[in-house]
Amino acid sequence: MTLGHALWGLACLGLAGCVDAEQAFTDGRLEDPCAASVPVCQTRAACVLAPDEYVRGTFPGAQRLIVRTDVDQAKVRVRLLFTEQVYPGTELQLDLWTPGCGDRDRARLVDVDLFDRAGADGVLTFTLDAPGRGDHLLDVYSDLSARWTLTVDVVTD
């Protein structure tokens, strides 16, 4: 091996260590601009978010997404990374509706500093029940002020 090859190898190793928190969080997923208008539950969602995608947005406010399942019993793991923290707010609510929108599973944090709850890595993780095959509406709402990145994973037993 020549000195040039050795230096090239060291440079490549050095570049591999330059992964920021958001790149590590999204782990090879593709960004979905989530700018559509998909009918679901007598409302509209911004996109159908696949497990190999992620979406970015800002709070305060709400985001509506669709998560698809192809098994009768699943769980949906929602991970939220705060990429810019402005004001921690006091409320975060996630509602995952069953196909047909007759029932939902809810995760809610109230009267807590949401940035403190996210910890040093800035990540909140929620696991919601997703019974039934089909399209599940995911409503995410918060009063905090931040930029965020969100991923979903469908988990089966």
C-alpha cells in the first residue's frame, strides 16, 4: 500500500464520522415532503408515510399523516427528533386512529417541559396500538415551538 492510499483511507474514515444527529436519526430513510391532500377519516392527511421515509415540520400546530399496516395487530412506533428547540411548550398529543376511524390510541404529555422530556438526544418515542389492516390516521399536535423530524415504524409481534 502506498502512502497516498493510506491517506485516502484515513480521510474516508474521518468523513464517515461526520454524521449529524438528524442523519443518524433518519438512518438512510428518504424525506417525504408530505405536501399532498389524502382523504381519510372525514379529513385530509398530508401524506402516507412509509417506514423507509421521514417527514420534517414545525410546531406549534398539527400534522396529519397516514400509516399503513398489513396485519391485524400491530404497533406503530413514532419517533420525534427536535432539530431546533425554541420554546418547550407544555402539551404534545398523538392520536392513531383505526382504519374506518371508529377508535384511537392516544399518547399525551401535559404540563411537562417537552425538551427536558426529550433529553440530551432531543428524541421522544411513543408506541401506539394499531389494530386492523389498512390506513391509520396519525394526528400529532403540540404547543411547543420547534423544528422536528418524525419517523414511524410498524412493529408486529
